[in-house]
Amino acid sequence: MEGLYKHKNSQYWQLSKVVAGKLIRRSTKTKDKAEAERRARKWIAEIEEQVIHGARTILTFEQAAALYVDSYGHKKSMDDDIHSLQRAMPFIGKMDIETIHERTFKPCRDELLKSGLKASTVNRTIAIISLVLKHCALTWRDDHNKPYLDTVPRIERVPERDKSPAIPLTNEQLSSLFEHMNNRYRVITTFAIHTGLREKTQCALQWDWLHQENGIYFFWLPKSSMKSGRPFYCVLNSTAAAIIMNQKGLHSEYVFPSPRGGRYWKFNSKHFRGARTKAGLNGIATWHSMRATFATRLRKLGVSEESRKDLLDHSGSITTHYSVPEINNLYELVQKLAYEYPKIEY
């Protein structure tokens, strides 16, 4: 077949051919010549159909992902979405979107799990991939007003059996952990155990969200930053407020900037894991332990379960527009932590 050849550095048959004025240059991904010819004829027929009869435009997943970023770049969560998409690109980026389905995606899913990612992280990646494919079928149209996909393929999620309840840390365990942390992480960790914020939310904290009422500082958090999907305000006790004052001037946008100048994507980093190992807390301390410590300390100080749910954004009872009386009430509760647990030096 004209245009079909084997490159000296590859075991697969390659196709290089101009069809209807369009160059096709790609690997057939097969060593069998008959199969290579079948795939080549299919690609040629698709190009001819597209150019001559206005058939549907064929996108690779890489192109579809770029279209998603271009279309929805305004989303607050877009940085997270891009991060998720990048994990899958080495495996499916060059694939035509119409060839992506449960069977062809399985090698990607398996490799992501082998790399050590948690099931929940892999599922977030699958979710954003599925969203891109959904837009290809239901939202976007090519120049001929045709959808890029006829149907949305179903890609199975991973059972999240690796989840385990977070363990609250004792004062002694925290002290040991702090001994092996740098100043930056001691500050970040102290803020976490005095606010109970989830890792993702604290990573994304922005100065524009900070407010003050009657001398009380609080973050009014948009719903896009919250796991619950509800707006929420995080009231700061005196310890957390002091940390915020010391963070001013480090970055124009983010409250807890990374050493590289941008935002953190996670605090469960190599440094945190190293400190945990040196403190002898492997299998005990996770970043979610900070949130569990916050909740446990409140319980020991006599804060009711209903109030703890409010402070942890579990109840959904906090008003969608902040009120001064509610802020004052929540401040009295979290301030108990500042009185009971001395501020660390940093």
C-alpha cells in the first residue's frame, strides 16, 4: 500500500500520505501489515469523507482537552482540572476521542493506580475526562454543525477502598511532627488545626476572600472552593488571625504561596511525609489528621456536635450570606482552641 512503511527505529508500520490535500502521518501501532493496511484505509476514508462530504471532524483527546480549557478557562477549578488532565495525557492524549471507551482506557487507569495515586485521585481524573467527552457529544459542534461524538462513553470509576478514617493527633504527636518541619510547614499546619479547613481549600485561600467584622477576621469562601459546593465562612481565632497577618506580603493572591511563587496544590508533600517518618507517625498522621484534630479538640472543649458540624461545613446550616451575630458566635467557639492550645513559635 502506498505510503505505508516501517521506520528503522520502530517495530510498527507507519503511514505517511496526502489525502484530499491533508497530510496523514501517524503510526498504525501494529506490526502486522494486513492490520496496518486496514487501519490506514480507515483513516484515509475518514479524511475523504470529512473533506469531500463534510463528515464529522475527528479530534484527538489532546485537542478536545485544549477545547475544554479554552471554553471553560474562567472556572475557578480549572487549574485542578488541567492537573487531572495532564495525568492522563501520556496514555490517551494522541488517541482519537471516538476510540476512547472502557476497554481502551483501562491501561491508563491501571498505570495511574500503579503510580501510587489514590483511588479518589484517579476517579477525579476519570471524572474530568468523562466531562470533556460529554461536551464533545452534547455541547460542541464542528464547522459542519456536527457533534464530535455520537454518544458519551462510560468509563468505570475505581472502588475507593483505600479510604481510612483520619486519626486526630495528640499534643505530643504534633510537637514531634513540628520538630521535623520547616517554619513554612509549621505555620501551614498550625493554621489547619485551628481552622479545620480541608487541604484543597486551604491551598487555594486567596486574600480577596478575607474580611473583618468588629475585629474578627474570617474568610468568605466561594462555593467553588468547597467540597460541599456551598459558600462557607471560616472564622479565625486569634492564633489563625496572627498567622494571616504574618503571611501578608508574601504573595499578591494566595495566602499560603509555595516556595516556587505560585500556589500549593497539596500540603501532603515530600517534606510533610519526611517529617511524618522522622516523627514515627507513618500510618498515623495524614494531612486530614489536622481536620480531625480540630474537630476532636473542639469536642473535648465542650463544643456541641451541631456547632462542630457548622465549623466543619458538615451541616449546611450556615447562612449563604454571612451575618455578624453568627460570626461572633463561631468566633467564641474557635477562640477556645487559642486559649487552650498555646501558639507555636515560628
